[in-house]
Amino acid sequence: MACKKNPSVISLLFLLFTVTLSAQPIITLPRSVPEAEGVSSAGILSFLEATGKSKHEFHSFMFLRHGKVIAEGWWNPYNRDLKHTMYSVSKSFTSTAIGFAVSEKLLTVNDKVISFFPNYLPGSISGNLQELTVKHLLTMSVGQNPDPTTIIPGRDSNWIKAFLAMPIPNKPGSVFLYNSLATYMLSAIVQKVTGQKVIDYLTPRLFKPLGIQGMDWEVDPMGINTGGWGLRVKTEDMAKLGQLYLQKGSWNGKKLLPKEWTEEATTLKILQSPEASQSKRDSSDWLQGYCYQFWRSRHNSFRGDGAFGQYILVLPEQDAVIAITSETADMQGELNLVWDHLLPALKKDKLVPDKDVVLKLNRKLLSLALPLSVETATPSFVAGISGKTFQIDKNEDRIKSLSLQFAGDLCYLNVTSDTGSYKFGFSSSTWKTGETTKVGPYLLASAKARLSGLPPFKVAGHYTWTDKNTLQLTLRYIESPHRQKIICHFTENKILVDFENSINQGNRKGALKGELNN
């Protein structure tokens, strides 16, 4: 009510919002306000309120209409300057590299896969392998079964040779099977015909023109970008790729990617489940058809998407792009929030803003944060263990010892294992940020050379005492969707440590046992 009586409060908060944005690094996408682009602030606000009540953990959100950013937010400790693991959104960037290579006449989608790798062919070439084309890789219709992604990366050092040796029981082009190694093969083909990794090939053609900087991409044991996963870019970078495709390959009046390719790459090529009933299709964004490393979605949209809820959602009929990073076990439920709240907010004409709602939306966007655990009293025995070392019994993680040091509202965990020593910081009142070389939870943890060549990982730590004997340390790998909880139970001079990874939906790993080294 006070805001209604004092319009200057609105002006002040709007100025605060503007200054906050202007204090950020230079950004290339133009900014606007929702109503000026025909979008209801109330609809965006209802979306944000619904996400807060949902079981999904959002990390970032950016909403574009008519090529302008009209709403954006990051849930603390995530922020606009952080890259985020794309998982399979990487595939849409790899497909784009193929598009550039096709436009430069370095290959065609009808080229045979075996023609690129004569030195890696199996002794006997089956008819189906002989017929396998680049287009089959693009459309996930290789014909292999099972998906080699679950087998090859953790077993072989030469993924190309292993892929070509896998049986192909189904005729290429006849059956859809999600196959991230097929995308890896596209990356390998790009490197073969250009002499450059995909990330380097895309830099002057895509990343530099769009103002995308600081990206990185995993490689396989032979130094080839993994293609189907492993790219890390910022939320705005995701939105830029979506906007490029919405604009049919044009950027700032210049044609970067042929219009024909953008249309070919984002239209239906194969159905995931042709036998699915119409009612199932109507309720699923995963049964609308697959394109060239893009998915068709409901409401005549298309998207790049990655495991645990990374999205570049393009809505051509509404001239809109939505980018999201998150962690969720229910990706359909997350997209349903978009359809339930953001889609109805899109109107044909400009709208008259409701100042109170605009103010509330701006406040909401500026205050987004993941919840912190409730702080409880620090046990009296902490002084007796602070800085002292617990020797850990033999374990599969090869952890030898750990120690905890408390100072004010900070707690530092030191872990020594066969691979090295690692120190993590945690705060009881906020998130303590830092870096580590220790690999965190990861979907492709078994892959050889996983996360190889990447810089130290950015982390944020928070701790709380859940009872008088139990310390819970929450460590977020804030350039990824995932977090790890380290739960320490103290009994006299002994410690029991549980590890709980969000990637495993809260399932705890076997506890480590240790004793205070006196």
C-alpha cells in the first residue's frame, strides 16, 4: 500500500534495477520492458512464483520478445557471469557447426560416415554401416541398439573406431534412438574436414559475431570436442543462439547461417514414438518429433535441451526465446510451467503497465535465491575438533583424511586423497564462493578424459548444524546443475561421513568412517 502512496519509491527501485544491470559486463542483446513488447509482467511474475513453489531448482532464466530481453534473473549463488554446463544443449551448437560446414561446401548431409574415417573402419563393413550418412547422425536415426553412449566413453580411448565397430541392427533412418555418440561423430567429422575442433571452428563464425566469450568444451581422449555434451556457456549465450535461429540465421542485418539451413535444422525429421497415441503426444514435448539436434515442442516451437533442465526454447509464432538453466528430475514438469504461465503472457500488441506489478516483478528478479538451510546453534565440542585431522578408513574414494576448521561463520573442509589435497569453504549465513580442481557430480563421470582441459571449477558452500551431532555441508558446483551434500556425524572422537549427490536424486553413498588423530 505504501508504494501506491509514494510513486518515488517505484522510480527509485526501477533506477536500482537499471543500475544493477548497467553495472554488469557489456552485453549485446538489447533490453526492454515486458509491456513495451506485448508481454504481461503479471504473467512473468506468476511464472517466478510458481517456480518457487515447484520441485524444480531454477538457476537462471532469460525471456526475449521481438529480439529484446524483457526479463532475466539468476538464483543466488548463480549469476550472469557464470558459464553453465549445457549437457545436450551442446548438440544444437554442434549441429550449427555442421550447418556452417555444409554452407562452405566442406560436406553434405548425404555424405557417408565411413568416407571420413577410412583408417578406423572395422574389418567387416555391414550394409547398414555402409549406408550410414551425416543426416542419420543429425536425426538420431543411426540404427544402433543399445545407445553406445552408455558403453564407449568409459571403455575406449578411440571413440570413432569403437562407434564404427558397434552393430547397427536397424536400417539407418528407420528408428529413432537418442544417441549422444552420434553427435560426437558429427564433431569428429567437423574436425576432420576443417582441421579444427568444433569450438575453434565456431569461434569466428558464431561465437565472435554473437559476442559469446569465455566458452569451453570438453574433449575426448584424442582431443576432439565431445559434441553431444560438454559445452559451457552463459545464459545470455544460450538466448543468442535461439535468437539467431528465430531470425533464420541473420544477426545485426548480416547473414551468418543460411536461412535454408536454419529451417532444415529445426523442422520435423523423425518421430520418437510413431505408435504413441494422440493424447500422449498432446501432453508431451518429447513426442513432437526430432530435427537436426533440435527437438520439436508443443505450440509449434522448437528447442535445444539438456539433461536436468537446460533449455533454449524458440517460439516463432510469438517471436520469443526463453533460456533456462536448472536442475530437475522432471523436465516435462518444468516446461509445463512455461506453457502455463509464460505463453499466456504473450500478447499481440503493446500493453499498459501496472506500476505495482512491474515493481513487484523487478523486486522478484533482483531477489531470486536458492534457499539456505536453517541455522542452528553450534555444538560446544566444535572447539575441540577445529583444525584437527580425522584419519579415514580405507574406502573406494581413496580419501585418507579430512579436517574441519571453524572461524566465525566460516567452516573450511580439507580433504586429502590419493589424487591430492582439496580445501573448500562454507558459510553459515550465505554462500562462500571459491574454486577447486576436484571434479564434482557429473552425468558422464565414467567417460575417459571427462572434463579434461577445463579450468578449476567454481563452487559455493553453505553449512548448518542439523542437530547437536550432525554437520551438513552443501557444496554447489555453480557452473553445473549439480550440488553435493557432505553430512558429518560426530560421536566422541569418531566421524561418519555421508555423501549425497543431487545427480542421484538424494541417494547417499556409503559412509566413510574415521577417527580423530590425537
